[in-house]
Amino acid sequence: QVQLVESGGGLVQAGGDLRLSCAASGRTLNSRGMGWFRQAPGKEREFVAAISRSGDSTYYADSVKGRFTISRDNAKNTVYLQMNSLKPEDTAVYYCAASTPWVRVGITSHEYPYWGQGTQVTVSS
């Protein structure tokens, strides 16, 4: 089993930056694609970003492209989401997710069996 713990959320003004971290325990992450998803109140969980096992390939939702950057440090068993130029519509609970080992990284929540507990990001206008 993989245990994922997100951190770094908080309250920020529009235009500000935050960096989320996702630390894993129980299993190493270097064999797994990793993703970030978010869920705003009253809305379905949506894809934000994903990164391949090696970190060579990254994928982003159109709504965050150019503002968010996903990265990973396999030596630290940690994945990051750098969020710049935040907007009020980015307000949500952000979840880190890990795929099954050795499968191609995906952009839908069904492709991720392991999830963290989430961290709240609130962007004020």
C-alpha cells in the first residue's frame, strides 16, 4: 500500500503562489505515475496535472496550463505542484494520487487507486 500525505495548502490572495507537496510512505513512487486533482464545493473532482514515472512527461488541465507546474523527486519520494498566479476559481481541496506501478500515467481519477486526504487551497479575490 501507498500512503500519501499532502501539505502546503492555505489561504492566498489572487495572483499569489503556493507549492503543494505530496509525500509518500509504504512504497516508493518511482514506479508510479502521479497526479494532482482538485474538488471545489458542489463540483466533481477534476484533473489538474500528472507526471510520468521518470518525470519526463507532464500533463495539465487547460485551466492551469502555464500557471501550474508538477514535478517529482523520486529520491525524496515526493511530488510537488507549484501553483503560480492563483485565481479565485482555483479554490478547492487538492488531492495527490498514485497509479498502479508500471502503468502509463493517466488523467482520469479512475486510473489512480491511491489517494491522499487532501489539502485546502483558498484564493481570495
